[in-house]
Amino acid sequence: MKTRMIKCALLTAVVLTMTDPLLGQAMIDRIAAIVGKEIITLSDVNLTVQSVAMQNKLDPKSDELRNRVLDGLINDKLILAQAIEDSVVVSNDEVTDRLDRQIKMLVQQAGSEQRLEELYNMPISRMKRDFRELIRNQLLVEKIRQGRQASLSVSRREVEEFFGAHKDSLPIIPVEYEMSHIFIKPKADSSVIQSVYKQGLAVLDSIKAGGDFANFARRYSSDPGSAPGGGDLGWFRRGVFEKEFEEAAFALKDGELSKPIKTTYGYHIIQLMERRGESVHTRHILFSIEQSKADDDSTITELNRLRARAQSGESFPVLAKKYSEDPESKDIGGDLGKIPVDQIESAFMEVLKPMKSGEISAPVKVPLGTGYGYHIVWVRSISPEHAMNLTDDYRRLEQLALQFKTNENFQKWVEEMRKNIYWEKKI
């Protein structure tokens, strides 16, 4: 739920020691570098430069960027050799999960699967096939890095020394709001829910009687992402959709239809197209349950009652644990943490501007997937903009100091490998 309030920004650092394989088109290759028995091709360099430049708004023609990318790719090959020597392993499930998440992120950035395939001139099925081994290598490199970092820590003296050496270059901490909330989603009237369920049963009976599933999906499904394609959801593994949907989908046999299954989106008729190991290919028809103004009013009234109770002295965290429907924050008393003002949506910022520390907002509408809900927000504190210091920002400084120490140690290790393993640049 925290992400419903903050801007959806792609937070990508200029990490030049990792390759993003999900970019680019076929190119005529030449060797850019040799590392042991491995080669780095010119297309590897060009595609990584393109990726880093695009994600970080840099000039892809920069010689400095190109050199840093090539050095990073050489380091990757060196670390990969160490991973193999140390018998570090990555499971097929880990590879599939990372690959699926990267594809999903690219689809979101492109706007649709079709647009992504147009941008990179290849179908998604080919992306998943061609880049599987590159993803595996990335994960091996990450495991080696994590293993070397696990034992590192920093003392208070090291944090103080780090602050003393870098305080003039540390970022300014913007205004931050420390907040908690109670979120409730409007509930449709039981008669409406029953009516939608009966509609799902009627369509299910028609399909079983010989009706075309894809045609019914195009006519009746409320899912704008899959309805035009006959309800096709493609291949997925557990952890992508809601628990109720996945339990029903994975319990089906090939070609079998589910009864109407209820999720927060409504009722679904699911058909299993095919299963391959722990992945399934399904299609569905969604019958959404529309909320009325009366449902909204009832939710707002309930939140106003909870607000009044908190204002009268009851514990907001206790109320959140009992009544909030946000699974991410409910068990921690609705805690949303500290959110920098530049990461708060402008519409919600208008709600926060007149508020002071300790105040609780009136109910505010907030998006939730294809639906919405309402929440009340308790502003626990407002931190003014300030230069980072040891008193107010010790935990931040501790993390920065640890990151700095980790990078230094890792770079020394890589430099040692450069002395012991043959490598040569060819461009």
C-alpha cells in the first residue's frame, strides 16, 4: 500500500558490473575482450551501454561510459569464473523467477507485451529462451558478491570517519513525512455479489454446453488486459496472482474449467490450457463486482468512526491491526515509514500540506490495482529538510558507510583477480 501513495519511479543506480540482457537486436559481433576462456562481444558492450544510458539518462555515445561498461563486463566474467570454481549454484526456479520479473518490469515500462516485442524486435518467448543463461550468470555473480559481503560490518568509529570524510558531498535529506494508515476497501452489497456469481455460473454452463471460451471472454470479461485476447494470461508460476486464483488454477487439469472463483477483483472462470512443471498457461473471464455510492459512503463512515476513536485517545496502531485491510502494513500497526516529500504523489501531497504532526486525515480515496479503497493517514512526524548529520541520520550514515566499505573490499578483490586471471581488451 505504501507504493499507492508514492510516485512510481524506476530507482536504478549506475551499476556497471551487471549486464541487462533483455535489450537490443541481433548485431554482427566482434570480440571486445577476452577473459580467461570467455569472450565479451561488441554487441554485449553496445547493448549494455544502451541499457545503462536509457535507465540513467546518460549519453550513450560517451567514451567514458563505454569504458566503464567494458570494465564492468570484464569484472563480471572474472567473478563468474570464481563462482564456478567455488561451486556456487543457482536453481532453475531462481532463474525462471528473475527472468519472469525482468520481463514483467519491461512490459510495464513499454505499456504492453505487444509494444515490448515491437521495441526489441523479438517475441517474449524468444527473450525468455535466449537470455536464460545470461540471467543465470547474473545470479551467480550476485551470490558471490553477497557471500563476500555477509560478514562485513562497520563500527561507530568507522561511521564517524566516513561522515567526516564525505559530509560535504552527502545528499540533503528532503522533508519527510512519517506516517501510518488504516485502509478499507468498499464492500458490495451481498445481493450484488450473488448476482455476479450467478452470471459467472450462467456463462460457465454455456461454455460447457459448447460455447467458445475466447468469445465469451471478449464479450463479458472485465479484465482489459486479457479480454481482447480471449482471456489469455500466458504462462506464470506461483506468486504472480492472488492466492485464491492460483490455488484454483494449479488444481485444474489440462482443458479443465474452474467454478467461479472469488478474489478482490471479482469472480473468475479459469481454464488451464497447459502445464509444464511448476508453470501453467491459463485463460480467464473476470466478472467484476462494482461498488455503489452507498458502498463508498459506508466505508467512509466506518473510517470516520475509527478516526474519531483515535482522536479520542485510542491507539492508532492497535486500531490499524484490527481494522486495516492493507496486508503490507496491517500487522505493524499501519506503519508506512518515512516517505520523502519528492516521492509523494502530488494529489496526496495536497492532503498532507495543511496537516501537522500528530494529526489524522479525513478518509482519502486511494487506487488499488484496477479498483480502489479509502484510508485515513496519521502523520506521526514531519522532518524538515536538512543536511545529513550523525544525530538525526546515524542509521542512514551507517548503511552508506557499510556500502562504501563493501565496495572498497570488493574492488580490491576484483583487482587481485585481474592480476591472476588472463584478460585483454580488443577494442
